[in-house]
Amino acid sequence: MNPIVQPNTLILASNSPRRKYLLEQAGIAVDVIPGDFDESTVAPDEPRPYTSRLSQAKAETVAVRYPQRWVLGADTIVSIHGAVLGKPDSQTSARCMLEQLSGQTHQVYTGFTICRLDPNSRHTEVVSTDVTFKSLSKDEIDWYIHTNEPFGKAGAYAIQGLGTFLVRSINGSYTNVVGLPVCEVIETLIRQKVIQLPNRQAP
């Protein structure tokens, strides 16, 4: 039996199958309603404020259409030595990113916002995880690029897929690297009373 009590279905303002999967695995029912927010309208910044603003904008773009429902928006980026790595748009850019990450420790930041506009309530948080790559050979990089997995992924890899072999170690939340820090999200959902754990009476 599902231990979580959830009076109303949460809206996930993202078409990411990974975020939907993570939430449903944790027993959270979601309606997927991605917004049409243009990320290019947010000026580049340091990773924490940047992902924070993006997650707020993504959540609020959908929340204005459903003001009496709880909405979750999120954004994940990869950063190494202060440089933000987005999603590669070619084999050349994917190779460049993987060469930068090879043998190095980088950071994955996910900002998430949970909000409801009526009544006005919102929470935004940014979680970071350190990820260390093994040293990659040219053949390994070429093979991985030709799997097509790097495309559509920040930093040109997917830790939950074939890209797991690239990662030597992580320090922090694994699900954050996948795309959503589930522990922190559920803690917030409980605090906001979006979900609750049922009282168990002793027999």
C-alpha cells in the first residue's frame, strides 16, 4: 500500500521522463503539464541563482493557469571550473564537453520550485552534487557520442543510462544528478502539506 497521502495530484511543469519517473517511484502522483517558458530570456549567472530563477519561472508559467493547484518546476545544469555546460547541439560540442569532464570533478545543480498561487505559497531551493569522472580515452568518448545518449542531456551524459560508466564517484544526491533531488523535494512537499504520511495507530 502506498504510504503517502496525497489529496491533489501535483503538476510537474516539465516534460522530463526522468523527473516523472523519480516522483512516481517515490509514490507521488503527477500530471505532466510543461510550460512554454523561453529559457533564453533568463540572463546567464552563477549556477545557484541561475537554476533558482529558471525553476521559479518554469513553475510560475504553469501555475498562473492552475492557481489552485501545486506546481513543481525544476532546472538542472552542469558546471565545471565555473563554466556552465548546457545540452550539446552537435557531436563536436558533445566531445568538447566530455573532454572537459574527463578525469575531473564537476558540479550538478538542480533548482526546484514548488508553488501554489491561490493562496500564495512557494518554496525554491538549489541542491548541488559533486561528480567525478574517470579519465576517458578518445575511443570511449567516440563510442559514447555515437550511442546518441549525450544529446538532450546537460553536460552531455546521463548517469542513469550508459553514461554510468563515465562516473568514478559522486558526493551528494544521486537523484539530483538524474534531474531532481527527491529527498529535498519530498521534505518540501510534506512541509507545505501537499503530501502527508498517515498516522499509524498501535494495534
